[in-house]
Amino acid sequence: MKANMGWKSSVIGITAAALVVTSFIAAQSKNEVSASSKQAKNVILFVGDGMGTAQRDAIRLATVGEKGQLAMDAMPYVGLVHTGSTVPVTDSAASATAYASGVKTYNGAIGVDANKKSVKTIFEYAKSAGKSTGLVTTSQVTDATPAAFASHVEDRSKQSDIALQYLTKTKVDVLLGGGEDFWFPAGQAGAFKDEPVEDPSEKSKGTQGNLVDKAKSLGYTYVKTKADMEKAKGGKLLGLFANEEMFQQRPEGEGDLYNPIVPLPDMTKKALDTLSANKKGFFLMVEEEATDEMAHNNNAKLTIKAGQELDKSVQVAKNFAKSHPDTLVLVLADHETGGFSIEEVDANDESGDTISKEDGPFQIAKSKRNFVVDWTTSGHTAVDIPVTAMGTGSELFSGVYENTGIFTRLAQAMGIKLPK
């Protein structure tokens, strides 16, 4: 890369250093391991799946420009998280298990340790404290990241088992996302027809019977559209809005779509409206999955678009927190995907081949300048990811630490006593 553009140093060089320096300063001003003066009644945890520092920078440049701030960045505390599982490069299942239960485990594990023993999740601790819980995602609601907060299986592929545990074991109050196929048995289509044109491989494949009927019998209101979701009443809500993911992940121009029938900000708002009825508080996990899936396909355009929708959702949560000051809001990723880098527009620069070729140019908002995105892999990487935090207990999240430290800091912020 050639460093002959003024903005480049701020985009690439300064960002990582600023995160470390800011973390150090924050840690000096607020002891990161000291107990908070108040306990967080509500926790809203955002996971931009696969969203590393460079992805956040690209989203920022394309949305608010060089001098602007995303909602996810305009927070007083920042930290850096090491993402490894029992191997250096994690998957979403092991990473989410580290966040949810504080243990390092093997890739593919959901709520179990490296010996396949169940480990108590932060959702289960929250339930024990009388709080409500919610999972919102643009992926299958039973996919790896949400699953690790509220289920225990040895293999992340057992999505119908995960759904059944949501209903009968961990009793998650609000479930909004895709993945209808795992809630209905093979041959029994739900609201979304089997083998749709956009992806003929999608069809009902549940292994635990009709779990939508099961949910209804347990008092859940079941919704399939945005209008029905907005009208829904009561404290238990199940919304399934796609066969699988709420988008189609492919390289640019090859059938790639990011068009959730219920946008992530709307699902986030409905979850907050529903969960906040509990006077003891709640724990809500909100995931944007397309930031990962599109990066797997080296699709920068829709990685950025999905990140913009995540940022809108973060703003919804920040608006809620303004009127509920005992709320902790966090934004992080499980890992980085794609080896994403931001480069200047240069026809002579190496651009890769097939899907790894450079994407762009993309305009920097509020300017006439552009940038391109380059890739090094279609998989995950082991780079550290940033976490930004605001609200009650947010000072605990400054510093540089392992992903298991998210769990212990969440428990401390909520006043949960962990076994020694």
C-alpha cells in the first residue's frame, strides 16, 4: 500500500493505536476491576459478527466521513479483546461461549467447555436474578452466537435442539430473527415456502417436531411479519422472519441481498419495549450476522450496509438508555472475518483475484474522496477486536483482555456473584 493520502494514516495507522491508548487512559482514570457504584439493571449487548476494527472504520467512513462518529463509537469506554478459542482462530460458537460463560472451548461448542460439560450462561444468571432475556439476530435465531447465550449442545449444527432448549430450559422471553426451517419438521413448511427461488436449498428440516406450536402452547405470541410484531402484546414473543438468514450471502452481483423483511433496528426496538416491562430488568443480545457472512464472501458493499443497520440499532439502544440510566450498552464482535483492510484507490496496487479482489471504490461521506477494501482470506482471523461501552458498569470494559473477560465483567456490572 502507498501512504500518499492524508486520511489514510487516520484510517489505518491511528485507529489501532488510539484504541490501545484510549484503553490505557480509561483504565488509569477508572479502575477497570473496581466494583461499579451501581449495578446494571439492564444489559444490551451488540455483536457485529466478524466486525473487526477495519470494518468499523469502513462503516464509519462510508456513513459519517472522516470526522464523524458512529453511534457504536460514540461511547466513553473502549477495550481490546483477544478472540482465540482453544486454538488461535475462533469460530462464532466458541467465541460466544467465552462471552456468555467465561470459558475457552473448542470451535463448534455451544454452552459447553472443552470437555463438553455444560457451563452456566450469563442469561441463566440473569434469569436466576428475576430478569427477562431476549435474543435478536438477522441470522437464524438458533445460530451459534445467540445459541451460546441460552443453550448447551456439543455441536452448533443442532439448531432444533437449541430451539427446544430456548423454550423449555432457558425460557428466553423474546426471540426475533430468521431460521424458521429449524422450527418445523421436514415436509411441513411454515410461513416461508420451502425451496424459494433465491435459495432452493432452504427448506424445513426440524428434528424436534413443530416447535412453533410448542411455543404457542407455552404462552409465546408467534409473529411472521413486521406489522404483526409491532402489534404483539405480552412478555413472551417469538418472531421468525426467514427460512434461514434474513439475507442472501454471496459475492457482489451474484444474488447477494441484504433486505430483512423486519429490519434489525425495528426488532431491537420491539425487544426493548417488551423486555423493559420487567421491573427487575433484562439482558438483551442483538446480533448483526451479515457483517460476517458477507465478509466470508468478500462482499464489502453489503458488509458495510449491514454494519450501518447495526449502528442504527445501537442508536435505538442508546435512546433507550437515555431514559433508563441503569442500562449498560456494549458493542463488540466475536472475531474478525476476511482480513479486511482499507486502502487508497490505486490502479497499480495488487488487487487479488476471484472474490478476494479489491472492492470499491466507496465514497467517503461528506467528501469527494474514495477508498477501496482489500481482503486476505474468506475465513476468520485472530486479530483483536474492539469493544465500546457506555452506561452503568461501562468502565469495567476498558483495557486489553481475553474474550472470557467479557463474561466476568458483565457479571460484575450486574452484581452477579460467580462461584470461585
